[in-house]
Amino acid sequence: MELTKTATIAHAFYQAHGDKAELEAAQREKHFREAGNDEEAENWRSIRGSIRRMLSLIHISEPTRLD
């Protein structure tokens, strides 16, 4: 899957599932892997990685509270 398509899906998936998006993507990856659909499982692995990177950037950019 193209990188831009992966990022677009990851963003939409995060919008729909919030902080549970990475878990949901991992479950879909597992489902497709167990079903023998390795191509779709790889797509979800890539989407999961994109979600993880997106979440790390969100958490880095959040201001820290010192009070």
C-alpha cells in the first residue's frame, strides 16, 4: 500500500477510534494473518505503524503541565 494511502487511513482510523486505534489496527492485522490473508495483514501492520508514529508526535507536541 502506498505511504500516503496508509497515512490517510491511519488518520481516519484514529479519528474514528481515538486512543484505541492502534489496538484496533493490531486486532485487524491479527485477524487477517490468521485468515491467511498476508497482504491485508501487512497493510494493517503498516497502518498500525503509522498510527503509532502519529500518536508519538501528538504526545510530544502536547504541553507538559508542571502544576
